[in-house]
Amino acid sequence: MEVLDALGTGVAILRPDGRIRWINRSGERILRSARQDLVDVRTPFELPQEEDVDGDTERHATWDVRFGEPIELAYSARRRDDLASDASLLIEFRDVTEERHQHRRVAALARTAAGTASDSSLEAVLNAMAGEVQRSPGVAGTQVVVMAPDGERLQLMGSAGFVEVSRFFDLLMASKQRGADLITERCLNERRQFVLPRRREQMLADPSWEPLHDYVAQIQWDDFISTPLLSRGKALGVLNVYVATGHQATPAMLGFLESMAEQAALAVDYATLIASQRFTARREERARLARDLHDSVVQHVFSLGMQARALSGIGRGLPQPQGERVLSIADEMTDLVDNVKRDLRGIVLAMQPSVAAELGLSVALDRLAQGIGRRDGVAVDLVIDPKADSALDGADQAEDVYQIVAEALHNAVKHAQPTCVRAEIIVDSGELRIEVADDGRGLAARRSGNGGFGLTSMRDRARRWSGTVEIDTQVGTGTQVRAVLRLPANRLERKDRT
């Protein structure tokens, strides 16, 4: 009995009727009752048939506590004839209450994550998951860090427990430059879970972590756990957990975090698939509309142009003043047709499958500028920050930037009659600035208000990225279009990862 009493798991010897004959110290602790109060108490353990008693099959039972929540137990049974004069059943059991709670939470998240990912942003989904992890016992703070769409950077997409998070990656990069060991990177590279006891103490004592000292001091924690987000053999990110002071990383906690990381990886994978499908659908729809415009509307406009020229010939054969009036109408029709054809060519070009996503923003804008020069005879001075392509948040933001610039250039050529347009893309302090200025006759001269569809579209695209669009114009001094879009915050450059 002394050997059984020293075991870390609960052990109980049951009478043939299922009542407790004897229980060890760990069993007392697990069942939250003294040994003398447990003797002769009937247990919830199911008495297996003789052929089922092997000691290897794990079963589950619930122990009702008089004051408090029921305790969920995992147990195995073994027949022991040497423990008493009559055959007795030896039960080895452990408390799995928290483990079962965590599994139920993971299951609930698994049922809802896919639906949430389709209806909400990935950031909202991962923030919800971070909050769920943070509510678990022993967790002071949580971060979900995922790969950016370009596969070259990490970005913070979910966080809980921290008051200030916006500067996290800037501070992390500053620490890395000082020589700090980034466990997040090691976890991603090695694709395994890391557990670092007393990590807070180590970081605060290490000068290389000085930029992050105030950040890590926001919450009370000691140990650090980093778990990779793995899906289909790829590492999509990491789940970082800051273990609260007074708690330790138990096997149940580590298993729970692995399950949550798996669900987060599925959410990332699913959101990426949905985004790809949506992008493909939009691209196919734009291509279809472009074909319809070209095959139908453009042909009708071409026919109108032919009719206008025919009307002009008729006018020249009519007596005056009728002939002069017909010629004037024919000339007006010809000008209108030319304007419509030019507008339609720009619309068809803009609705083609996104060259910004396929070729990159810089190449796409360069092609756009060259096309305007050839088609409209307007010189486009294009200046693009070398950091622009790598700073964008994937294909969607690249497409919106491209369309804002394209709309601004199209409006300048269409309305302002410029000889030159300067388009500049600048990346600075977490923002992407677009400045398009022409030397034309100005917005007021063409009586164009601020509520047109083109300007509304530009503002909608900028608003998607917490941005703005402004127009500054005076008669005879040209027009300046300025747009500002927020770039993804909390990014970590990975090109020099160790």
C-alpha cells in the first residue's frame, strides 16, 4: 500500500459492490475529501465485465462534489486478487476536468470558426480565438501571429490581455537588431512548440530586450509558450501565450494550446481560400463585363460614329441654313462619340483581370502610364517608392491602390486637358500616400463636383484601409488628388530570419 500511496495519480481499491475499500493520498486530493470520509462511499466508476478488466482501457466518469462543480475523471480498472481476501478492483484515476473543458471549447471553436471566417475578417476571427485562449486558467496574455500574404513577413492578427499592441512588431524588430533571441521565429522555422520558464525575468534582465521591457511589463506573467500554426505541412504562424504568475505550463495546457493552434491554422487556411475564391470571382466578373462592353457597347458606339460621319456628308449636300445646322449636329455627335470611345477604352482596361495582383503594383502602374501616353498623348511622370510593393497588404490592397491611381489619371486626361500628369507613390510611417497632379485647367473649370462616381469609388477604396482622399484644384492651376492608405501594422520582416 505504501507504494500506491506514493503515486501521483489517484488509486482506489473497490469492493465487489463498487464501494471504496481504500484510497491513496492523491485520490483524496483529486476527490477533495479525506480518506475516512471516502471509505464505503459508492463510486461513479462503471464496474466492467470480467473480460473487460485489462488496466489499459481508459474510461470517463463524473464525481459529484457537495460544494462545487463536478469533477471529471479518466480512469482504468484492474482486477487484483492479492489486495484482499475477496477479489477487489483497483481503479487508477486522474482529474481531467480542465482538459475536458478545454476540449469542449476547442470543439465549439471548430464548429464556428469556418462560418465566422467567411462572414468576418480573419483578424476578427483570430482576435476571438486569442480572447478564448486568454480566458483559460493560467493565461495572462495571448498573441496570434500569421504569415503575410507575400510569405515574407509576419503580422500580428490576434491579441488578448495586452492594453497597447500597435507597436509590438516595431519594438520586437528593435530588440532583434540588438541581438535578442526571437522564439516566435524559431517556433515558425522549427515547427515545434517551445516552452520557456521564467521568460519574463530573462527578458527584463537582458539589455537586448530593452525596447520591449515596457510592453512585456503590461501584464503579470512568468513563463512563455510558443506553438506553431501548422496546416497541410506548412507553418502559417504561431500562437504565443504568456503564462500568468503563479501558474505553470501543464501537459493539459500544452495540449490545449496545440489544439487551439490547429484551429487557428484551419481558420487562416480557410480565410486564405475564401479570399482567393472571391478574388478569382471578381476577376472573372470584371473580365466578363469587359468583354460585354467591348463586344456590344463599343460596337454600338462605333456604329454611331459611322452614322455621324454619314450625317455630315448629308449636311454638306443640303442648302443653307439647313446644311449648316446638320453639319453642326454631326460634329457634336462625332465629338461625343470620340469621348465615349475614349472613356470606354479606359473602363475596359480598368476592368481587365488585375494586373496589379498578377504583375505587381509597380509594373502595372508603369504599363498604365505608358498606355495613357500612347493612347491620349499625355505624358505621365510616374514615381514609385521602392518599398511600395513589399509594404502592401496583399492583392486586395494592391488592386485598390492601382484603381485609385488609374481613376485619378483617367479623370485628369478626360476632364483637365493636361500636357503632363505626375503620379507619385510614397511609403512613410505606416502609410502609403498617393499624389496625382496635372497641369490642366482645373476642376472648377470643368464644373465637376466632388460627388461623382469615380471620386466615390476612390474614397470607398481608401476607406477600406482606414484612408482618405482629398482634391485640391483651382481654375487654370491644375488639380491635385491626394490619397492616404494605412499599411498593415505590426509586421516583422523575415528576409534575414535566423
